[in-house]
Amino acid sequence: MLPDFTQTSNCAQTADTRPLQAVPVFKPGQAMKSLKLLLRFLTVGALVLLLLIPLTMIRGVIHERESYRAEAVQRVARNTAGAQQFVGPLRVIPWTDTQLVTYTDDDGVPKQRVERTSGQVLQMPKKLSVSGKLATDRLKAGLYQVSVYDWHANLSADFEAALPVPAASITREYGVPYLVFGISDVRGLRGSPLLKADGAPLRLEAGTRDLAGRFNGMHAVLPAVAAGAMQGNRVSMSFVLKGTQSLSVAPVADDNHIAVESGWPHPKFDGYSPRSEIGEKGFKADWEISSLASNVQAQLRAGSGDAAVSRSARDSGESALASSSPIDSMQVSLVDPVDIYTQVDRASKYGILFVVLTFVGFGLFELIKRLPIHPLQYLLVGLALAIFFLLLLSLSEHIDFRAAYGIAAVACIGLQFVYLSGVLRSWLRAGGFAVMLTSLYGVLYGLLVSEDNALLMGSLLLFGILAAIMWITRKVDWYELGSSLR
């Protein structure tokens, strides 16, 4: 008997009476539009990376010009005098000790012999007072100006008259003492310094004798030691010292008072902090430094400067104070108030931000207004943004930085305004981008002049720009906009 297929078929027809659900259909055209939009974004991103090359080259030019300026400073220092460090006065007293020593010879017989050792006492002043005025000037070396100064200084120092007492079994003879003044570059001395000891003039001679391995400078011979006491304990000197960019003075005494004043309005203090008054007409600075707060005396005595040395070493001129360690000093530097290379370098760091923001504006305009912009036009606008920093560098080497910034900004904004009027097919649209660029250049100048608040201002700027872009595009249908791309 055959099965009843009719009944089975009817059962199948009545088994599921639910309505059919709509199945999503893949549309190749929509995916193609999204791919085109992604490709456009990738192209613009590649152009941004490509523009890093000229921006990096421009920063290389900035650093190269900085090195040329450093060479100009060195050239001025070679022709006049470099940065100066003044150390002194120091008093050096040579001595020779004689002692009768008992010893046993090879045969066990006790004998006596006379041994002689020699060395030097290095004395620091008990009090030191140094005051002077820095008369500043600028020397031109090619395109570059280098700050120089004449230091008109006066010093007075008080030494202790008593000398160290050797052991009872030692007979000590003192040689002729002398004063030493350390100067980094003796070519900077103008004329002949006027030196006096206890009111009597002393003749200065070149070199620092036994301390020649420590620093350059000059020395003056003092009266011989008499009755175990020194003469010439009150020392005074007036001199003029020329230097470049910075001056250092070592606080060598137990009690130091150093005062410097100048008409330079932008000093920089290092080493020790002074009491200072700084204004548009210059500065005044005073240092009160005790030997308790300074390591200078220990540094000068390093290498056993007060210990005995062999006569052969002393006769050969070897310095017991020779040391490669620097001497602590107070320092005042003549800082350039407008360092164009630092400012241009800081400005160039924002170059990629300029490019990205401009390209974002182009992209939004292109998608929203349905006006395609060719990648080559993106590239030309990016190059115009990059060349601003090269114009700023070259102009600021010849004119005031503010004027150079204004001229470079106006030139680049004007160039892009004329070019974009053709690209965007409207003077009004080009004017809108010109206003945007003007705002960017204005904000950048604010970042440059407000160095202390640059990070805060930059962060707020980026946040504001991102918030504006997100607000404008919050309701944009990117899939739909992709259909306008060709």
C-alpha cells in the first residue's frame, strides 16, 4: 500500500504559520563608498607624514644657525677674551723644614742625619670684599651679536699674620711669600692693575708660579717673613677685566662679600643665589658667602697643597694644587632677552599641528560642501605652512623678532588666501580659512611669549580645537558623505 503523500504535504503546509523575517542584504556600493572615504583619509595622513620631511629639514637649518652663532661667540672670545673666572687673592708661603733624624745603619750602628723637606703654606683671606660694575656692549661677528663686558672691579682682602708653628724638633725656614690672582683669560686685563699691600704698591708679574697647573693669572712678591709673622696682610687691588657673556668670582675667604651691578636688564645667576634688584635699567646683586657654605677652600687645597713635597718636585715646577675639578663660584651671565633661535625652534615644534589643523579644515569643507580638493593642493598648502618657519628664521636674523613674525605670517596667510580662492572657488571661503590661519598664528605667538604658560595654553588650545571638531561633526553621516567622493 502506497503512503499518503497528500496528507503529509498538507501537514507540512500547516506546520509553520509565522510571518517571514527580513534578511539584511549586502550592498557592494555602500562598502565601496566607505572604502573611498577611508582611502581619502589615508591619503591625507600620508601627506601629513610627507610634510614632516621639510619641517625636519627646517629644524635642521635652525640648529645649524645656532651652531654658527656659537662659532661667532668663540671667534669673539679668541680675538678678545672669553668667559672670565676670578680667583683670589691667595697667599703662598714656601717653607723648608730641617730635622735631625736618628737611624741604624746596616751594621747596627746608630747614626744621625739631617733631613730636609720643603712645601708651601696656602693661605686664604679671612675677609674678602669685591665690588664692581659690568659695562656691557655688543660685538658683531657677521650676522651675530655677542655680548661682552668690561668689569671695573675693586677688592680688599685681610690675611692672618700668624704662621703655622712646626713641631719642636723641626727647624723651619720660610721663603719669600707671594700673592696669586687667578684669571681665566689674562688677555682680558685692560691696562695695569693697581695692587697694594699694607698701603705699599706691589709689582705684578705674569703667571701663578707653583700654582700654574691650577689656573692662569698673575702674582706679586711680598716682603719676606720676619720674626715668624707675615707682612702685607691688608691687600687691595683695582683693575679692569674684559670678558664675554659671563663672569665668575670664587669666594675664597672665610667671609666673602661680592657685589656686581650693571645696566644689563636680563642677568642669569648661577652657583650661589644673591640678593638682587632687576629692572629695565639693569641689576644690582650682592652675595654674602661664608666658607661654611662653600667648598672652595677645600677644592684649592685638594692634592695636599699644604703638605710637604720633595724639593725635586718643587724645583721642577710641579704644582701640589693641580686638580681637574672645577672651583665653585658665583656666576652672572648676560642672557640675550630675545634668543631668536630658541623661539623659532619652539615655533617649529608646532608646525605639524598647523598642518594637521589646516588639513582637518580642508577635509571637513570637502565633505560637507561636496567640493573635492586634490591631494596635490593639500600638499601645496602644507608646504606654504612649512615655509613660514624658514621665513621667520631668516627675517629674524636681520630685524626684530616681532616684526619678522608679523611679516612672515602676513606673507604666508596672503599667499594661501589668494591660492585658496581658486581652489575653493570663492573669495569668501578663502577668507574664512585666512581668518582661521590668522588665529592660529596669533595663538602661536602667544605661546612663544608666554614661556611659563606655554604648556597650559597649548593643552587648552588642543582641547578647544578637538571639542569644536567633535561638535561640528556630531551629526555627520560619514557613510552618506562618502558618496560624494569621486
